[in-house]
Amino acid sequence: MGTIVNAAAVALGGLIGLLLRRGISEKLEKTSMKMLGLSVFIIGINGTITSMITIGEDGALSSNGSLLLIASLVIGGVLGELMDVDGKLNRAGKRIEARFGKEGFAKGFINASLIYCIGAMAIIGALNDGLTGDSSVLFIKSALDFVCSVILGSTLGFGVIFAAVPVFIYQGAITLFAGFLSPLISGDMLNGICMVGYAIVLCIGINFLEFTDIRTANLLPALLVPVVYSLVSPVVLQYVG
């Protein structure tokens, strides 16, 4: 139920944003895009730093994961370029644009999907929903995504509505396989996934601000690096020991 509500909130918010977009001038649209980019940039920085910092028993702050972040982005970026993830998604988006006569589908769909699917709430909420039937975390996420979807829909347009599809598939899969996934997802793995994920969100903010053009979809394989590292490193350490 949590995932269904979340997907519906994304679609409804995107639709409302699309309706609001019709009354926005080009000047206001550009300003809104810049402010949206700044907001996404700050969210990305905050999420990345929060995932890297831990508080010790003595209350001291310590930072870790820098090397894992670098390795994840480099390895994931190279794999993404080799597989041309961004190019394939954009070509699929262009075909949909041509079919429906709507420009900007790919940009709205890809960026909105990454923002909604990345983060601890998506994973923890879906696990709780599958294991205990508690949808409260996903309901909170639904409210946040709804507001975000209205804003994204008013600036990025048609594609934001269809971001509900990957949200439904991604979170729904975690919920369905929660019993299998829960023992495998440790705190360190979740922190690693969120750290890399929010770094990708930061890149989305940079793109919105038009500082440069980072093909963010090509960074998606980077999310798998912390997973592989968390699963393999204990085995390697045990073997070395």
C-alpha cells in the first residue's frame, strides 16, 4: 500500500505541476529552474555528508567512506559510459516525445526518477512495508514526493508524471523481496548506497544550475559498488585473516 500511495502521489503532483506550468512565463520558469537546482544541490550535499559522518560513543564526529565514494563514482561512471545508460534512456525518451508530441520528457523523467528513488526512506520504508506492513515511512515520503513533484512538474514538465513507474517498480520490488533483502542490507551498506545516491542527486542540481552537463544516468551503476563492497569485504577480510 505504501508504494502504491507513493507512486500515486508522484503522478498526481506531476500532473498538478504540469497544469500550473501553463500559467508561468518563460522568465519565471528559468528562475524556478535555478532555484530548484540550488535546492537539489543543497539536498545532495547534505545527504552525502550525513551518510559519511558518524558519531562515536564519546560524541566525537568522524568521517569515512571517502575512498568508497570516489571508487563508486569512477567505476560506476565508467560502466555507465560503456553501457551508454544515459544515451539509451534519452533515446527512449525521445521516442515517447515524438509519439505524444511532448518535448522534454527524457529530462523530466530521468531526473525525477533519480530524485524519488535515491535515499534511505525509499529502502527502509519499502522494507518496513514488506516485513511488518508498516507503511508510515512511505506515507511520509509520499507527502514529500508530492510537493517535490508539483515543483518538478511545473519546471520539467510531462516526464515527471511517469516517474511514478520506476518508483512503483523499485520500491515494490524491495517490498516484495523484503524477507530476503533485510538480512543482507547492513547499516554500512545502506550508508554507502545513500552516500553515492546523494552524490548523484548533487550532480542533478549542478545540471539544473547549468554549470556543466553531467550525464547522471550513467552514474547509476555506481549504486551497486557499495553493495558489492559490503558483501565482498567481510569474506576477503576473513580469508586474509
